[in-house]
Amino acid sequence: METINVKTWETAVLDGGPADGLRMKVADRPRVIQVTYPCQVEAAPQGLRADGVYIYRRDHDSASEPLRYGFDIASP
């Protein structure tokens, strides 16, 4: 199993989209955060699920906590 060497954890907040206002801790200032949201599936085979995927990109002007991530409206 691979170990992750995290130097710092920082608070981040998501702006816009389905996760607006969500706060979390992130490691090493990722450029992008992916959020998934479950979708309802009709007559699905056992074990099948569908999730909507949303992308949030770090605001590079955000130099101190909380880091801000804006919703990418072009995300699928």
C-alpha cells in the first residue's frame, strides 16, 4: 500500500454549484476538486449506480485559508 506524505492540511470552501458552501480539509492545495452526487436510477440491475460529476477549480487569488474553489460550469 502506498503511503501519502502530506505536508499541510488547509481548510477549503466550495463556491457555487451543487456543493456551494461545503467546507473541507485539503492537502497540498490541489488545483481541482471533484464532487459526485448520486442520481436516481429506474429499473437498474443489482449493484448499478449513477453519479453526477462536478468540478471545482482553485481560485489562484486565494492565498490564505480558507482556500476557495469555484464551480466549473463547463464540467459534465
